[in-house]
Amino acid sequence: QVHVVESGGGLVQAGDSLRLSCAASGIKSIDVMAWFRQAPGKGREFVARIAWTFSGTYYDDSVKGRFILSRDKAENTVYLQMNDLKPSDTAVYYCAVRDRPTAYIETNVEDYDYWGQGTQVTVSS
């Protein structure tokens, strides 16, 4: 059985940094891991993704230059380093895993096969 577990959320002030972790277990192969977020009253939106083999990354424009995604292949873990946080970053952050390759950059919820339960990030002004 596949498990995806996020950690590292919390309450911070604007301008602070926070690092989220996501570990996947019980999965035979990983093609891509990604982060999405969902603010109150809004849909789940793409944040960033990392290709497992060559670690190519892709970011939403709203976080580009502030967030950095990395991965530890041996531990099946990804890390989202979030810098210069803004109140607009407040959301539940979800980790997602896709286990098969595609010919495009996966930014939709439907592109992913497994999800974690989410971790809350709150940024106060």
C-alpha cells in the first residue's frame, strides 16, 4: 500500500522561511513528485513539481524565485524550501506522486496518482 506523508507545516510571519518534507513509501516507481496547495474557499492549485530521474523542476509563477524543490531518491522524499513567505501562501499544502511518465509537465490534480493528507502553512502579516 502506498503512503504519502507530509510534514513541516506551521505558523510563521511574512518574510520567514519554512521547509516542507514529503515521504512516499510502498511505491514501486516514481516518475514525478509535486506540491499543490489549497487555500480556504479555493480549489487545489499547482505549486511545483520535480522529475524523479533527472530532478528537473517546474514552478508556478506565484512561487518562482522564492520556493525551491529538491529530492532524495534514496529516501523517496522531496523537500519544498519556502522562502520570503507571504500571507497569500497560506494554505494546506499537499504532496502528490505520479508513478508513470508523461509527455508534458504535470500541473493538474488529475495528473497524479497518490496524495498525502496535507500540512497547514499559515503566514501572518
